Amino acid sequence: MDICVSDSGIGIPQQDIPYIFQRFYQSPHTGIKKEGTGIGLYLVKTYTELHGGT
């Protein structure tokens, strides 16, 4: 089974990729408008690992 996660925002800067699965991480490079909480990708990763995925 595959899980597909897409980015519907303004995009993720390349320098932030190593950090995007950290809890509450929000890129300082995406402008002044912060729309999310920074927990979404952390939860996707955590739930995936709880079900034996990588």
C-alpha cells in the first residue's frame, strides 16, 4: 500500500526538505503568511510508522 501526500501550498524550499517531518516545523523561507501549524507532515510520518511503513 502506498500513501501519497501532496503539497497544495506555495511549495517547500529545497533547504527545508530535511526538516519537514519535524513536529511543528514551519519554514522561515515561505513568506510572512503562515497558514498551517507545522504538524501535518509529522502526523503523516508518525501514523505511517505506527502501521509499519517507512
